[in-house]
Amino acid sequence: MAQEKFKREAVVLDTSLFVNPAVRESFGRTPTEALESFLSLALQVPTLEFYMPPSIFEELLNFIEPEKISGDLLIVLNQKPPKKYELSCPAFLLYELIEDIRERVNKGLRVAEKAVRGVTRIGEEEVIKDLRRKYREALREGIIDSKEDVDLILLARELDAMLITADQGIIKWAEKLGIKWLLPSKFKEYLLSSIKRDHLLAEHLKQ
Amino acid sequence: MAQEKFKREAVVLDTSLFVNPAVRESFGRTPTEALESFLSLALQVPTLEFYMPPSIFEELLNFIEPEKISGDLLIVLNQKPPKKYELSCPAFLLYELIEDIRERVNKGLRVAEKAVRGVTRIGEEEVIKDLRRKYREALREGIIDSKEDVDLILLARELDAMLITADQGIIKWAEKLGIKWLLPSKFKEYLLSSIKRDHLLAEHLKQ
């Protein structure tokens, strides 16, 4: 009976939670501090299971000092890749992805043409700088564009988990696929409330 | 018993069969002639069922004179869209698509930068012409890049059909998804042999 009441919910974490300064603020001054403080809170929530795809963890490793992270990491933050050869995705999403990319590719060409036409007026170096920014904006922002992004989405789908991310492209896909998501800026509150709930639950079960 | 032996096979047609001059040659001088000559051959092969997604047929309409096409079209060439809200695609393909696009997007930026750096040497108009060609090459060729492409692939998958296309991007996906495909240049031969086989089969059934 007690077991039934303790059905664990899965949560999939993106790196932004620890890496993005504005977001991790509530957890710590550095990515390492933020990860440590997350681990100590996470340990207190037996009803939640935390996951991160290994590809995302690899990214995180570029920002933290691994030797300063406690062994709790190994039991609190499960590193699990999605079952990419077993999962499937609805075919209509292919249409949306391909159409989205098509529009972006066209926009990228317009950005490039405009850059070429600006050279004599603005100068090569200035134009290149501007081109890079605008091209990136046109082709990368608000779209899933890496295997790490796909890992996050598929893992959350596989585990029916809540996805903690600030990436607009990923959030858009989470919406399409019916995946719960939460902005990292809300995540500490979410953890603290979960700790409170788990305490109440434990009290209740003792009675 | 006879019915069992006449199990019909599905064939999905791309427009290139009728539109690409090098390919349609064996069928006729114009797209309209090619379509008419296909229809008269197709009528003679009761074991094959021919399909075209409506989106592809729309494209074809830009090239033919509809009033010159016989009503056989309506019974020989089934216009059927894929069941896009029921079909699914293996998730690992998402990875391949996203990685492919990522590389192309990077290449597109390099093409654009090179164009910008060529303006003072080569001149704006020449650079723009060159940019358009190279950008297109980098971002469009050998990849599925329109909903019409997706329609073809999904319809062939749904019907377990053979796909007749010369599009390298579509062929690549057919290979990934286990879809039979044939180059349009081989298609007339394929039809003629099918007519022969169906005659033999009919003889055999009469005995």
C-alpha cells in the first residue's frame, strides 16, 4: 500500500538549470555549486527520480569541477540515454519540422544576400559579424538543432517525465508531443514544495 | 484461389517520371504525352496499383494539359494522401535528420561568408548568383526538404509500396525505412515486363 502511494515521478534535466547564470542563481554562484545544491535538495525528495541523457551530462562536464561533486550524483541523477531504436515519433511532426526548416533555409539565404549587398556600404568585417548573428537567429533559434536536443525530448517521452528546460525549440516539441515541462527558473520552488509534500506524505503514512 | 494469385502490389509515383525530360523520354515528348502513355500501359497490368499523393499531383498539374488526359487517370492513378496522423517514424531517424541539417546549416554559413568576402573582388551580382547556387547545393540537395517529399515517403511506407523517384534525398530515406524504390529511367521496362508477366499469369489461370 505504502509503495503505491510512493509512485515516483520522473524529471529530465537540461544543462541550462546549472549553466545559465540567470537561471542557476537560486541554486548557487557557480555551476559546480548549483549542481551540489541541487543534489542535496534532490536527495530529500524520494517521490521524484531525476534523469539526464549522457550527452547532456557531457555538456555539463565542460562547466563543472567534477572532483568537487559528491558521490550523491551517481544515485540522484540517473544518466540514461533514450531508447532511440525502439521509440517512434508521430509522422505529422516530420511535416512540421521539414516545413519549419524550409522556411528557415529560405530566410537564411535572404540574410546572406542582404549581407552581400551591404559589403560596399558597411565594410566586410562588420557585415560578417552581423551575418553570423542574423543567420544563427534565422536557422537555429526556436528549433531543435542537435542530437542533445533530441535526446532530451525522447528521454522525457520515454519516461513520461517532466522536462526542465529553457530552450524554446525543445519546449515547442514538448508541447507537440504532450510532454510536461517547467522553466528552470521555477525549479527550485518546485523542489522545495516537493520536499514539503514528501514530508507530509511520510507523516501521513506513519499514522 | 485466383484472387490470391492476383495479390496487387502498390507503386507510388513521383512527378519526375513525367516532368524530367531525360526520364520521361521513354514515355513521351511532353509531360502530357508521357502521362497518357503511362496510363495506357498501366491499364494492362492488373497486378499493380498506382498511387500519387495529391500534393504531388498538384505539382504535376503545372506541367500537363489536364483536358488532354483521359478519364483512365481516375481509375489508374489513385490520388491518396498518407495517414499522417496515424503513421509514425522511428525516432533514430530524427537524429539523422537533425544532424544532417545541422551540418548543412553550418556549411550554408560558410558559403555566405565566402560570398561576402568575394564581393570586392568579383562584384555583387556575380557573387549573388554564385551564392544562390552554392547555398541551394549545401542546404537542399540530397535531403528531404518539402512536405511533398514527406508525403511520398510516408505513402510508400503506409502501402508497403515501391517508390518511383529520382530524388536523392527521398531515396536516402527510402533506404533508411526499408522502402522499395526504383529509378524512373527503369520504370517503362518494369511496366512492360509486368504486362508480360500478367499475360502469362492470366494464361496460366485459364488452364
